[in-house]
Amino acid sequence: MKIHVYDTHVHTQSGDYLHFDVLVNDQNVPHVERYANAYLCSLGIEKGSIKQGRCQFCHSEIAMPEVQAQIIEQGYSIIPLQIDYSLPD
């Protein structure tokens, strides 16, 4: 299965930084932003707390079997790359 990788960077109002990839097949490209928001929500980050964000196409590749299974089941797969939480003062 050929998939498309969307490189995503998010900065929150509280100073947190998240970097992750959203992987989708051809049919789910229009839903990439919704999938990114669902992932953020699963981490407790609401859309209103995002100060700056970017989700852009990076490249296409052949998916590994685990990624294929996730895309078939839920329409997308997420690869977390970096999460930096701000430290409380």
C-alpha cells in the first residue's frame, strides 16, 4: 500500500512542542487535519490551545504492515517523533 506522510509541528499556548507524522492512503488525504486534531485531542490538547501549527505533505512511501493495518482500520496512522512539554515555573 502506498501512503502519504504529512509532517506535523504544533506549538501550544503553554509552550509545549509536538512533532509527529500523519500517514494516510489516497482516499484519506482530505482528512489529514482532522486526524492530526484527533491525535492531539487524545493527548489532552484541544484545538483552542494551539498557538501555531503546520501539517504539510512530506513524501509518499510503501507502508509497513503495521501501518497498513492501522490505515485500513481507522483511516490513518500516527508516528510520534518529538514531544517537549514546557516545565512549570
